[in-house]
Amino acid sequence: MKSKILALLGSTLLTGTAMAGGYQVNLASQRQIGMGHTGTGLVTGTSSIFFNPGAMAQARNGITIGASAIVSKIAYQAPDYSETAADNPTGTPFQVYGVYGINDKIKVGLGVYTPFGSTVNWGSEWYGRKGLNELSLKAIYIQPTISYQVTDKLGIGAGVTYTIGSVNLQRTLPIEGEGGAEAGIELDGDAKSAFGYNLGIFFQPTDKLSLGLSYRSKVDVEVEEGDVTYSNLENLSASARTNFPDGAQFAATLPLPSTLSFGIGYNATEKLTLAVDISRVGWSEYEELRFDFTKPVGGNTTSASARNYEDTYIYRIGAEYKVTDALALRAGAYYDETPVQDGYLTPETPDADSRGLSVGLGYSINENISIDASFLYINKKERTDEANLSNGVPGTFKSIAYIPGFALNYNF
Amino acid sequence: MKNFVYKSGMLALFAGVLLTSCDPEIDVAEPTSGTADFSSYVAVGNSLTAGYADGGLYLEGQLSSYPALLAQQFQAVGGGDFTQSLFTEAQRNGTGYLRLVGFGAPAIPGGSPTPITEAVKTELAIRAAVGPNPKLPVFLYTKFTGNVNNLGVPDMRISEIKNNNLANPQNFDPQTGRALFFPQFERVAATAQQSYLEYVQANVDAAEPTFFSNWLGNNDVLTYATSGAFSSTLTDVATFQANYSELIDVLTANNAKGVVATIPNVTAVPFFTTVGPTLKAGLKAKGIPAIAILTGKTATRVPLPVDNIKDATGGTALIPLTASAYIPLLGAPGGKYWRDISKTAFPGNPTAGLQYFLGTYGIDTTQAFGTALNPWPSSLILDETEQAEIATRTTELNNIIKAEAQSNNLAIWDANAYFNSIQNGFTRSGVFYSPAYIRGNLFSLDGIHPTPRGQAIMANEFISAINAKYNARIPKVDETQYRAIVLP
């Protein structure tokens, strides 16, 4: 049964527009989104599989299924030209977690979640069309996990992440046609499956205080035999067309960076829980975006542009207040630094330091069934960049996103 | 009660978030003319200003000339109408131009394909053929009458702005039969005796410009350079100073503000950088260590070691684009080059011209081309000494341009610095630009004049200079709307 649900989710839902730094999507649990996506220093329930496998040993047996809908818009102003907006398809990152206790000390779990991805659609008319029309990047992590309660105060856990993904990139060719629609290129490919890991330690020195440390490793997503296809090639002259032979394939690698998180949880009262998290994301792995072609495309067998991302920190705070035994209200905020240095902005990820503000609620329908709802508002700083080091598109970008989400929990 | 406060607080927060405007917005400062007034704009210059491209002046090039694009952008800050001496639609190909029709086999095995160009000869604006030899005529173009704002005239140079014989279609050198007038100036001048300075004065009187651009001066060094320092001359500093100053006085007489541009490093254009590497590789492939060349305007022969030809690996000697027709002839007897140059230098009597050249330079066309008795001609090579001479003069003339601009409080676009800065190319919005022939997107098929895309990029550089000087905010041109070279 569970595997059928997983298959269904995987095939019908899109991963989200990247609304965290770079192409990271930090929407791993509806309860935690409501709390500013803190959770490394808490027992978050089944989603500890993601936040801190070390805390999973204390989670109740159960299954969680949740999803968010990212409604995002990006405004673009070319350097002193007219304005464009990217109307992005609604992204729907999702999460499924199941936890089961083998005995008092050991619990096993399986998580399926989407920590990276991006969908952005600028269309084929805008100023930067030769840089990008559309990008869709998807990554799904499947993580079997085991957690062990070493002592009353200390838990450890580890999981293996199995990653599948795909990329689709479309742009207008920088070649002059003889009139008619401009010719375009589309790169489309599925990634080879890749493995990584997720480790966590959870420590509760007192009844009120808990600390957590977790590390999710880098995963390189590799496309080996992606398809290169063209559109409107007939509008190019015969000699120009010969630069774009049929049947070319591409190879590319994209790093999904490591994340090291430290979190603190504090039960201020019986009803009020406070949490803070700091994460360091190893973005510096992303040095260049490089495509290798099996046949020359536009006369070149490679296309490389520098990215030179920087490692970044994310700072989060969150709170949950139990109004009644059944109802919990949540709020949180975070500040997420951009990994994109000046001069390297691209229309794929027109990134800037972003501010997130969230609210949420949880409601227990009965002993076994509960729901979580969240709403996250993300506002990225307006950013003007020459984009002269990244083959990007110069101009000013401003992104905001509204992300409602819902999850169903079944505990037993 | 506490619950109520909490719940309503949360609701208020929710509502507040939802009510925030749904779409992101970027605040853009309104365009402004700053301290300048763009209501009447005139542009002074040469072929670059006229919109000349692909070896000719034709309607498409005129419409995408940088002054036309500037005038279009000035509209956002109070700019007025801008008239150009456009060819009619029926005569849209103007003087004729080069079109890329295909690519031939690489000149050397493994090299780049050789572009094949063809002259466009239909829909021309030719009204008459003049000159002493009907077989080698000079064409006169359909007259354009009326005042214009774009005063760009191909061939014009600062040294000649007071010459009263440049629009005179009877002005031929009696000895050689070579035209000494500029047919494209004859096309627009009011009378055969009008000088360029008078032409500028007349149009300034009519337009009463509040703003001008002046990018004249390139031909004062370029014409000498493209001839391989064989014909033409570098304008002397004193003449340039006097004439430039007089021209600026005419333009600023009504307190007009303006922008001037410097002379680019004329040897960094594809006209000089495309053929040399091919020649070098070709000679190396054949194992020829050196060729004999003529130098300067003398009959002196010197050896040119192959390594001296400039390519990416080194060397200094530049080979002009015009040499590409003669490279395949190296090593075989013949005098094609001398027959060709006799037609352009002595159109009145090419046979006499050929004898003159062969005699003066001691050419034996029965010998292999490229050897001491039949050397590679001086006009097809620009050596290190000649380049240094041109560079020095360019700097001297640019210093005059900058000093004049400063003393008249004008904006300066330092085109020399700009083109030096892009020698290795740059990427803008997913398109790579460089000074490379054809694939660099900036330069047209003549290797000297920009493509419409190149004109748009230059217009944006002008706008940056104007905005900075006059505290203006003139919107820039979307260069992606203008074409680069269309491949056949």
C-alpha cells in the first residue's frame, strides 16, 4: 500500500520552484514550515528522518503525507529596459515519512522528500531569452533510516539517501535566423540514480532543553545521455542549420550540496516550545554548469559557464503553542543567505538573500489522526547584477512566493 | 480570552500576508534628461555614424545606425524627430554591399571554413557613372536633398572637413584618373563646392541642435592603416587640432551639449586579425620559413619570417582582410595583385599604372609570388613599425579629442578604451561577443564596421557616457532586437 502511494506521488507531483538559497527547497514538513523550518533540535515526529535522524528514535510510529504549493513570481527589469515577469508553474514539493519502532531502542523509517528543485518560466520573448526560456530541475530523495536511543538523553541515527532526478532546460539559440520564430534548443534528461547519506545526533541535557546536529551529504546528480532537441530550426539558413546536427546527446552534473545543521529546542512552558536552527549549506561545490555534447552544438562540444557559488548560512527561529491538547498554533521566521556572488546571477536561479515568514496550525482529530497546515511567505531582496561572470542576464530581479501546505499524519 | 487574542492575532498575520501585493515589483526611476536637452539632436561622423556596414551604405544599416538608435532612446526624455538621408525602399541596397552566401573549404586543412561573400547589385541607388575610363567608372548616387540630423558621411576625416572639392563629381586626379571626391558626400551635399564643415553648419542652422554627438576622426588614421601604410596618410596633429576645434565650435555655438567619442585602436578590428593566422598556418604547413615583402612606400624588400605574422601564439605583423584573395597565389608566378591595384590607383589608364608599379617596385611577375623578385606587396601587410606609428598618432589625436571635450564640458565615450577592453570577448544575456570575424557578432562582413547588433551595443555605450555626464537616465536599447550576421 505504502509503496503505491509513493509511486503515485512521484509520478504526479512536481518538485518546487527553488525558493530557498540557490535551487534548494526547504519544505520538508508542514509542522516545521509553520515554525520557520526549524527542527534539528526537536523531535519533530516522522519528519525527524529529514531534520535529525538522531531524534527519530523518540518519534511515535506513524506515517505522514504532505505537500506544499509554491506560487511564485519573479519580476525582472533589464538594465534600463522594460519589465518582464516570470510566471512560474506552481511547484508542489511533497514529503512522505513512515516510522516504525522495532523495539524500545531502535526505530526504522523511510522518507521521500524533495529538498532541491527549480521550475522557472520566462517565456521566449523576453530580453534574456538567449540565456533561458524555461528550466525545470527535479530531485527526489528516498531515505531509509535507522535511529538508536543510546541513553535516555542521547539518540543517534543514520540514513542512506537514494536520489533520482531530471533536468529540462530550454533557451533561444544565439543565431540569426532569416525571419520567423527564433530557433531554440531544449536539453532534457533523467539523472542517474545517486547515493548520499544523512546523519544525526540528538541530545537532551534537561527536560526543557534539547540539542541536535545533523548532516546531509552532497549528492552529484548526473545526466549521462540527455536528449538535445531543437525548435524552429527551419527558420535558420542551411549553413547555420548544419551547426545543429540531429541526435546529439548531452552529459551534465549538478551538485546537490551538503547541509550541516545545528538546532536547539526549548520547552519554555508545557504549552510553548521554542526552536532555533543554524544551517551551513556547502554550495561552493557548484563551480560551473557544464554540458558535454556527443556532437557539436553550435560548433562546440561543450558549453560551460561559471557559477562559483559560496557556502551559506541559514538562520531560523520558530515557536509552537499548544492552545489545547488538540490544537497547536505555530509561527516562525528565517533568513537564508544567497550562494550566488555578485556578477554570477542567472535567470535559472535569480537568487538573493531571502526572508521567510511562516504560520501554521496542527489539529489532532483523534488519538491516531492529525493534520498540519502551514503558510509560508518568502520575500527575496531585490537584486541588480551585471551577470557578466556567469553567462547570465544582467538586470534587476525580485522574487516573492506564497506557499500554503497541508499534511496528514497517522500514528499508531 | 487568551485563546481569542492568540487566534485573532494569527488571523491578522495571515490576512496581512495575503493582502501584501501579489506580484513582486521593481521600482524603476523614471527616465530623465538630467541637465541636458535632447529636443533637437544632430550626429556628426563618418561611415560608422552613417550606418555603413558590410562594405556599403544601405537602408537597413542606416536604420540601425547608432545615431538613429540614440534618437529613438532620446524620445523617452523629450527627444524630437530625427531625419536621416535614407535610401528609398526601391533603392534600399544603396551603394551595394557584401552578403554572405556560403562557406568554402578551409584555406588550410583543419582550419575554419572560408566565408564566401557576394556583392548585392540590385535595388541600388546609382544615378550616373563618371570618370575618365568608362570601363572603370565611379558611381554617383541618387541625390538626397533636404536637411538631416544624421550628418555621418562615409570616408570623411577631420583633415578634409574644409575641403571645398569633396562633393565635386568632376574632381579626378588628372594623372591617374582616380576620384578625389567622396561620392557619398556628393550624394548629400547641397552644392558641389560645399565643404563638410559648411554642410554641418547648414544643418546646424536648420536643426538648431540642443544636443550633438561627434565621432569623427577614425579615418584620419584608419585609411592609412587599411592601406597597409602604403597609400593615404596619417593626419598631422596641428591640422587635426585646428579642424577639430573649429568643428566643435560650430556644434556648440548655440550652447548645445553633446558627446564626443575617441578613435578606437583601428588595428584591433577583424579586418586586421582574421587573415594573418590563416596565412601563418598555411605557410607553416608548406614548410615555408619566410616570404619576401615590400615595406612602407619604398621598393625595399625585407624577409618576413613566418613567426612574425600575428596569431594567437605570437607575432606582430597584421594581414588585412583584403589579402585573402592573394594568399592562394603565393609561390606561383603572376601579377594579379598589381593588375588589381592598377585598376583602383590608375583607373584612367590601368595599363600605364601597371607599368608604373612594376617599374617602380622592380616586380618580375614571372617569378614566384612571395619571393624577392615578386614580393608580397606593402599594402597587404601592416608591420610592427607601421602599427607603432599608427598607435602613436591615434593617442595624439585622442588627446586632442579629450581636451576639446573637457574644455567644452562635453561627455566623452572613450571608444578606444572600450574596444581595447573587449578584445577577449564578453557574454551578454547568453550571447558571446568579440572582435572575431563573423562569429564575434559585433562586426559586419567588411571587418571594420559594426553589425546592427554592434551599433546597438555602441549606442548603449554612448548612453552610459551621456547619462553619467548629464545626470540623465536615458533608457538603453534592447540590443537583442537587432541582428548580427545572418548565416547563409
